[in-house]
Amino acid sequence: MAFTFSQRALAQVLRTQTRSLSTSVAARSFVRSTPAITVACSRAAFVKTFSTSTTRFEDGVEAPHQRTPFRERRPVQATQDMRPSKLVFVSNLPFFTKQDEFVKLLEEFGPIKATRWSEGRTGAPRVHVEFENLEDATALVESSKQEPFQYGNRDLFLMYSGPRGPTVDGQTQYPPTFKVIFQRFKGDLTQLREFLGEHSTYVNRAFFFKDKVTLEERDIGMILFSSTERAQAAVEHLNNAVGPDGREVYMRFAAEIQPREDQQRVE
């Protein structure tokens, strides 16, 4: 009976964000320190003990909701079958998510090495989370497959993520190419040309990505240089340089993608 209660107390952290984190820590310690569980269950079976069903606590009395039958639960909508990884991608977060608060909740599954926040096309936040240990990342993702976690009344989407290149300071590095992605640049093409300075001479094309809903330009885009060498010189010189709005601009080499016909050119 004590084991069942601990599972539910643990799951409540991602459900309501109102219960004490110490309850969840105690629950995790109890599960990991119970010899019978460790002997009887494999790691794959262990992660299934993380319940995401709703549990209400009224006047100190536990009142669980009816759980959704396993076969009727929404399947994970991953676009590819990825192997377990320390790097986990989390999306469908509420628009006003408090980053520090959310990361603390994820730390209940294990120590986190790095996080990288970004915005979707609608401006909603999403995050790549790199755990110190593979088993902790696996516990998080596999338990979400059993039944989605909820945060701010939204079902979260979690999947393993594999960077195409090595990670430096929490940012994925791609092989050098003449295509460069810029992020956190608030301005127009004229300001972008001024930001590039002498490197603008070697630009064949540049454009901002547009929001699919509002069609407004975002603060992220692509620059196509005349050669890989010119692109590499610009990235080395301007990555993390201060942009027009006072924020540091992040520049990296792009993956192989084709630019859209409706995107703007540098005259």
C-alpha cells in the first residue's frame, strides 16, 4: 500500500506543480531503495512505475481518478524511431512556462547537464534537456509513453533527440557549410547587412523565417554565403556578437535544407 501511494505522490509533481518536491524525492528514494523492486523488475519495467494518472488530494485523503486503459491512450507521435538518448526534446509547453520552475520538476528524474530553450513557429516554448545519466532520460521518456505527462493543463510531447554534431556549451555544432543559421536577431535585412559588416560582401542570399500563422518574420533566418570558407569566417567572428536589440546573436552552420521561394533576398 505504501508503494502505491509513493508512486502517485511522485506523479503528482508534473500534474499540479503545487505539491512539495520533497514528497516526490522521498517517493523516488523509496522506489530505488526497495530491494524487492530492484530484484523483481528490469529497468524497462521500473520506468512503468511512474504513473501519470491524475490524483486529487482533498483534506489529506487521496482520491485517484480512473486511469485511461492502456490500449486507449494516445500514442507517442514521434516522427522517427530514435534510440534512447541522454538528450530529450520536450514540447507543447504552455506559452508562459517558467523555465527554471519546469527544469526543477524534470530534475526529479535525475541530474540535468544542460538545457537549451527555443521557440516554435507560434512562439510557444520548447526545450532540449540533456541528462547526466541515460537511465534517467529513459525513465522520463518511457513513462510518458505509458500516459502523457501534463503541465499547465497540457499534455507534454517528449521524445529522444540525437544531435547531428557534437555539443558545445549546450549548442549543437554542425559540419561547416556555406549555409548559416542565425537566431535571436531582432531587426530587418538592412540591419542584418550592417551586423555582418565586411562579411556581407560575400552573401549570396539572406532571409528571415516566417511564422506560418501570422506570416510575420521571426528572429531566426538563414544566410547563404559564396563559399564555406566565407561562412566559416563569419561564424567565427560574429557568433554571440550583440545584435541591434542588445541580445547576443547565435550563429551556426545549417543542415542541408532547401530555402523556400517566398523568402526574401538581400538586394
